[in-house]
Amino acid sequence: MATVSGCASEPRDAGVEAVHGRVISAVQARDAGALYDLSVPELTVRFEQVFQRWVAARDGLASGEDADRATLREGLALRHLEGVRSAREFFIALVDFQGVILEDGVHAGLSPESVRLTDSSATLRTRSGETFGYRLVDGTWRSELALNALQMWPDIVRLEANLARAESHLSEAR
């Protein structure tokens, strides 16, 4: 059972531990959709923005057959992302679970040891010493895990760099 640190008058919020369990289960199942749904709004807003930029670049590069446009289209991973119609689907297509250790004993190490609560955030420390951040959004605890991990996912980093190049090319072509 986890302990809560903070003010003595703070009630224990089992919601943090419950959402943590769902986040860990989503990662172990490699369920990017569930991870997206459990994430803080900043993640979904960011992916909505990147998705809209990607759609605009894809559509802007659709016409014309010069070598630059062909290279830029390739950099947007159009084949890999074909059929993607929403920011959520975009996230699911891009999330990389490589490097995530899924051995049986890992789950026990990710069990909550302590939870530190404030009015709208929580830091959960696991038995293995890892920390996970959560934020209370409209009465529901949301995970910061995917938002914090974005810079470690090379496909997302690469796509955003390629997207910036495509946008620059389209801007210069006007």
C-alpha cells in the first residue's frame, strides 16, 4: 500500500494509483491509444497542432513533382501515416515502445511506494525508485509520462524536424 506525504489534512486520493495502474498496463500492452487517452491535455493539444501542420504540409506538397517536393513528402512518412485521420491516430502511429522493458518482474517494481499530492498534481514514486507525474484535470488524474517522453521517441523528433523543413519549403514557394 502506498503512503501519501504532504499535509496531514490531505485526503488520500486513490485515483492517482488507479490511473498509474492504467498507464503501466497501457505501456505493457503497447496500447498507445490508451496512453494518449490517459495523458495530460498538453500532449493532446501538441499532437492536434502537429497533426494539423502535417495535414497542411502533406496537402501543400501533394502537387508538383520536383525532387525537393518528393524528398519532403518522403520525410513526412506519408506511407506510414496513410489513413491517419486524427491527432490520436497520429500519436498511435508514431509512438515507439522499443526499449520499454516488459519482463514480468518489472510490473512489481513499478508498483506505487509513495504518492506526494498537491492541490492539482501528484508525484508517484515506485518501489524501484522511478517517479511518475500526474495532474488533476477537470477532476480526473492525467499522466505526464507520454508528454515527458516525447523527446526520447526518435520518429516523433525526426518527423517534427522534417515537418519544419516542409513548411519552410512551402513558405519559400509562395
